[in-house]
Amino acid sequence: MKTPEERHAHLETSKAMLDEAMNEAGLSNGSQGSDRLDEFTSNLNKLAASKAMDVANARLGEFEEALTAAGLPADAVVAETEDCRTELIHHLRQLIRERL
């Protein structure tokens, strides 16, 4: 069984580790409790959206190459790719709103 001093030291160490992790995650020091969790969740959702957009952009690049290889005119390829990108952004925004 731990002494009160050991429990206090363990608690202080745990708090310091949490603060360090939160700082590394880009969260402010002023946040506490559920505010920290909300901020952390928001940052995770933004990161997920960013990663999803990176993947989507890579796939759109492949799509653009396939359309070009199929002989479509450059302006049609650009228009089609931009339409897809706009639709993807719209869907990502909807997903983020649903998660928040």
C-alpha cells in the first residue's frame, strides 16, 4: 500500500505526463477536464480529415492520369477532377460535423 506522499508523487507525475501529452497534441495548457477532451477530439477529427483529404488527393491524381491516358481533353479532365474534389470536400465536412 502506498503512503500519502507516494500517492501524491504518483499523481503529480501523472499530471505532468498528461500535460506533456496534451502539449504535444497541440492542446492549450488552460484547458481542463472535458474541455481538454473536446479539444483533443476536435484535433483528432481535423487530423483524420486532413489524412483523408491527402488520400483522396492521391486517388484524384490517379483518376486524372487515367482520364488523360484515356484521351480526354485536358479541360475535361480538370473539370471532372475538380468536380470530384469538391464533392469529396463536401462529404468530409459533413462527416466532421456529424462527429462534432
